[in-house]
Amino acid sequence: MSDAEAGTETTDSPANKEEAHAGLSKGSPNQTGYSSNGPATDWRTYFPYEQPRSAQVDGIENVIETASDRGYTLLEGACGTGKTLVALCGGIQLVRDPDSPYERLFCVTPVKQQLQAFEDDLRAINRALDDRENDSGNGSDNDSDIEPVSGLTLVGKADICSYTNTDRIDDRVIYGKCEDLREPVRRAARYADDGQRAVRELANDARLDSHNTNTNTTTQQPVATNDWTSPYARQFPETDQSDTSYCPFYAKYRAETFDEDDGGYTPEGMLTPDDLVAQASNAGLCPHAVMSDSLQNAEVLIGNYYHLFDPTTLAAMTGELIDDQTLVVCDEAHMLIPRVRDLLSDTLTRSTLSNAISEIENRVLEQDQPGVDRILRQTLAEEGVREDDLRSFIEFLHEAKFFLEEQAVDALDGEDSNWERTDMAELPDEIQHPLRSPTTPQPDRFSKWVADNGYTNILRDASHIGTAVTTALREASNRHSGFECAKTFSDTVGQVFGRWVECGHEQYFRSIELQQRANRDPSADLAWNKEYTAQFQMHNCLPATEIAGRLGEFGGGLLMSATLEPLDVYQRSVGLGQLEAEGRPIQELTYGLPFPNENRASFAVDLEKFTYKNRGGTDGRWRDPSQDALREHYAEVIQSVAKTTPGNVLVAMPSYAEGEWIASVLRQTGGIRKEILVDESSANEVTDELKDEFFAGGDKLLVTSLRGTLTEGVDYDGDRLAACVVCGVPITNINGPVPKAIKTAYEREFGQNNGFDYAFTVPAVRKARQALGRVIRGHDEVGVRVAADRRYASRHQWDDVREYLPQYEREDYTPVERTDLGGQLEAFWNES
């Protein structure tokens, strides 16, 4: 059951009515008359169902109270709590309260299904408001002057480009192709005597009704899908002057928004990406440009973590939303730390370095067009960058590239000193070459090399110089009709090297990484480069400071998930103590499963730990008898669940290899009257097909990895899943240099006794809980949850994890011996 259903619902509920209106208006909310300004409204005005649950009432009122004091709420709510409506109803009250500082609610989630849940619940809210307005027109006492809540979902360019939606542009190259198609429009706007008229003519020239209808060509086919039809021909139009292809959708958008003070666009109701693509494309407008133009005018924004933490996305789109007038909601917040860690980590490839060197040398220093050279020099001077600075920067880049190449050779020597005379395909696909000891935070070898060679000041200025070069190139492109610059590299190089010197050595770990090419490149200039690419890597180890810093820029917010506990550990791990020290309140809320206890059986099986040391490898030739015995015991547990469960069973193993092993054992043993499906590390499309097969009917057993995508963010509601077995605690492999550096950073921040558990054990328990949480998704659902590993069952040994379960789950999960499990399962199903 989704959170959209988490309330007391009748057959007359908004979910059963026709969709509420969603549209798009030109101008700001005040200009269009589509404004939420009015008397303050209570959150119950927006609750779309007959009665909220007690947890929802408590959650909403706590969120409102805490956010009113510029604080943050941490909320763990099991499935069925109704977390999405807690966030929306509480947030909308604050946004629509004229005495509140909040102007917008920004909800972010890394899970597509949850993004759709926010959309569905906001639609339900607007349907309920629409119903009340209709009731008022029929003589009801309900208020009728409450406007629908405006909402907008933010997605990437590939998702909403009219051309990618019609397969005219491959979404893998959309960003570069988009810039190529937009540049002629920008030029027309800049250089024509009447820029607005010029770009409007570009749009009009591309219209189907402007073409000779007797011409039998692809130009007579519109850019269209089954859901919308644009006014433009399918073939890319070309400018009259240079026969250069351009985007007519962007041309019309520029014509319609030439006046920067016109207020942009305003969503009416919940405008989803599909709604936006259809309405903008039908009108001949660029959906992505319209989306970016509508940000400030929406009351509710729905996006992902990139919109809060990715520097590129912030600079291009959402940076203006990061202020104290925004109330932020981080959904699936148990994923916040690993996702932000990835976003804060930087990569700089040898190829990008080479391109930046070429860009500065050939396009700037050796520029042979006098007019362009004049603009470049003038802009660089305005940015405070001299020619000597550029030449020093180029010298540094050449030497840094040589350093990278030397380290690549050292890395290969470390793998095989005879690598030049062996088959390199037999070497690892990825080679990590640390630039410092992962267990001793100290300056890395590249940083020391920079200092020893007198490049410290250049490295500190790298970001400024790289940005200045990019600014100069774009200014020349804007002002000189004979010079184009669609893509730059100097800014990327400068930003990475700038962060290299800014970021500390305790929370960041630096290395050189080699990745084996998919196909050998015989034209590469170096022997190793024919088989591998090389890059500088800077890995974030502990993002608490950055997370707290970003959250501190908002007025307040809510971090929620079904698996945040233990909340004190979570609070420390994301740095909220920093905000609390500044006087901002932090509220902790936990709500257990609201469904009947008798509908579920939950067991923690007291088996010896399912660690690699105890179980050995999947190849039986290298295992000892004790390891074989342990594997047999786990197989017995899975067989007990599979044989007794009337319905689908999900088996979550520590890795894909272990999944293949247990599937093989179950098939060989026999006795399980279920089709056995095996998930593998594969493309999303393949995984989706496997999931559809699992749901298609007939009892099945699906084996997957706890590190895969089928144990989180997938709604196994209804009769899709009757039981789940988790084997082991899925602690990630900590033998590599990056995990060791993460462990060290956590130990130094949280103490030797807490570091490993905070960094690895607690996140692993959350993963296991996510998988087990797939079973019971609704009030009438019946199912079994089995956590197999004595660490879930016991609280008496140093590495037990039962203490990391919330109190309501410790009460749910009954410790049981392996030999007793089958009988208890049979008893449960017989009584259900």
C-alpha cells in the first residue's frame, strides 16, 4: 500500500475521481491570478481522505511546530504511516500561511517510485479541494476559495526533451546536442536588430504550416507522440544564413520570454513531467526551458538529491531555491549519506586534462582571429587573469598530466611488473592506486608534489582561472559571429583541482584509478593507455559537514524514511548536531507498523554468522566441512520458508554470487514447488523484466542481492510477496583502500568504538530492514519476515546488531532456532 492510501478512505475518496486539472500559465502567480495568497489554512484543509491516522496527526503537527522554529524533524515511519502526506500537508500549511517565512516546499527523493508517490498525493489533495468547491456550488458550507496547490516535478533534460521523447535525439548525447541546437537561437537573439522578432521567425519557419505541402519529405511529419503533436516538422530546421540546425522549441521559448521581467511560467495543479512535455510540446515550447522557468512560481517542487547536492545541477538550475524561504523534505533519507558521498566525490580524467590544455593553448593563447582575441583578453583581464597566469596554469596542467601517467605505470607495476609483456585483459578491470595510506590522514603524494614543485598558488587559483577561461570563451562566442564555443573543459579541470586543495585529507581520500577500456584503442599514444584510461579520484569519506551545511541554508525541514533508526546515530552521521549547536531544534519521531500484528510472523534465526570467513566461497572445492555445514543450515532455513509459504518468496543474499549459489542448491535439492528466478547484476531493463515475471502469476521464488535494486524502492503490494528471507548482515567489503579510508574517517569523528558500526554496520542493517519491509504493505496483507543470522537474534555478543533495530522491530522479531523455524511457520500459515 502506498502512502497515498494511508488515511481512512471511503469509496468516494479523491483517488476514485477524475484527475484534478493540471496546467501551465504564462506569468507569475500574481500575474495569472493563480495565487495561494489568502487566509491561513489548517493542514486538515488539504488532507485528502476522511480521517488521518493518529501517527499522521502527530507527525504533521510536530513537523509544523519544529519547522516554525527553523528546525528539522527526523522521522522513521514504517510502511503505512503515511509519511508522504505528513510532509505535504504540514509543508503546504506552512507555505500558505501568510505569517510563515516559507514560500515553497521542496521534496527530494532518490527513488522514482517515491517521486511518483509525491505526485499522486498532491493530485489527491487537489482533487479533494476540487470536490469541496463543487460541494460548495451545490449548497454545501465548504470553503470554495482555496486554489489548487501548484506542484512541479524536476527531471533531467533527457526525460522531457521533445526530441528524445520522439527518438530524434539519443538521450545519451542530449546535453551536447541540445547546446548545439540552442546556440543558433542564442546567436539570432544577440545579433539581430530585433532579437525577439528573429527568434520568433526561427520558430515560425519550422512550423509545418509554413512548408510546401506538395513536398513529399520527412519535413511533413510532425514531432509528435500518441499524447501530443507539436507544430514543427520532424526534420531539424536550418537557419537561412548558415544552414545550421537549430531547435524551434527553444526558439519559441526565447521569443515568449524575451522580456526577463514577464514572470516566467506558473504550474496550475500538479504538473508532472508527462503533463509538461505534452503541454509545452503542443504549444511549440521547450519543456526543459519552461520547467527551469517555472521553479520560483511553484508551491511544491519534487526532485532528487542531485537538485540539492550536485554542484553542476545547483549552478544550472536549483541554486536559487537554496534559501531560508524553502522548507526541504528528504525522503528515503537512509540513502542520503551514500548518495551525497558519491555526489561530493570528484573525477578528473586524462582525456579531460588533455582537452583543457588544448583549449587554452589553441583557442585562447594562440587565437588567430583578432576580434576574438580582443574579446578573450578583455574578458580575462576583467576576471583578473593575466597571460602569465594562463601560461603558468598550462605548465602546471602539462606536469599534472605527466604525474598521472607516471602513477598509472606504478599502478600497473603493482599489479604485474611484467604487464607490458603479458595479456593485459587478464589484469583487473579497475585498479585503485592510493596517493596516501587510507588509515593515516595526511597530505597525498600529488599534493606534496604540488608543494615541492612550487605549484601551490596555481592549484589554489585553478578554479578561478578555469572559470575565467570558460567565461572568456563564452563571451567571445556570444559577441563574435565567427566563433563558436558549445563545450568547455577548463572550468571542469579548475573546479576539480580547486576542490583538491580545499578539501581536507581526513574526510577526503585521493587516488589514481585505472579502468580497463571496453575495446582496445590501438591509436593511444602510451602502451598502458591502449588498454586502460586513467583519472585522478577524490573520494568523500564522511559527508556530515557538507550535508549539515546544505541543510543549514534552508529554513527547516524533514528527513524521513522507513529505516532511519537508530535516530541518534543518524543524527550524528548527517551532522545535525552542528545545527542543534546553533540553536535550531532537532525533533525525533518513530512510528511502527500500523497493521494488525496477527497478520505477520517475524523471526530472527539463531544461526552462526553468514560472513565470508564462516561460509567460504561459492566454489565448494575450497571450503572446509564447517563452512559446508553452515551453508547447509542457511539453505534449510530458505527451504523451510519456501515450502511453507503459499505465495511468492523473496530471498536476499549478501551478493549476486551468493544468490546464484543458493538458487543452484534449491534446484538441485528439489521439493520446492515454485519457479526459481535469479536476479543478476544487469541493466535496469533486464531487472524490470525479471520483476514483471515475478509478479505475473503463479508461486515463484526470486533470489537477489541485498546490494541490488529489488530490495528497495519496489512496492510488493497485494499478493505480490508473501515472505522474505534475508541471509546475513550485508556489510560491504572493507578490504579496499576507499572503505579503509571511510572507516578511518568515521573512527576519528565518532571514536574507535563507534566508527566501524556507524560507517558500515548500521547502513547494512538498514539495507536488510528495507528488504524485509517489502512484505507487509497493507492492512489486509499477510506475510512472513525472516532474518537469518544470529546477529539479528542476540544482544550478547560484540558484533550483534539487534540493538540497531528500533524497539517496535525488536518486539516483532522473535529469536528462533533453525530446527524450530519450520514448525512455527506452518503454525502461522495454518492460523492465517
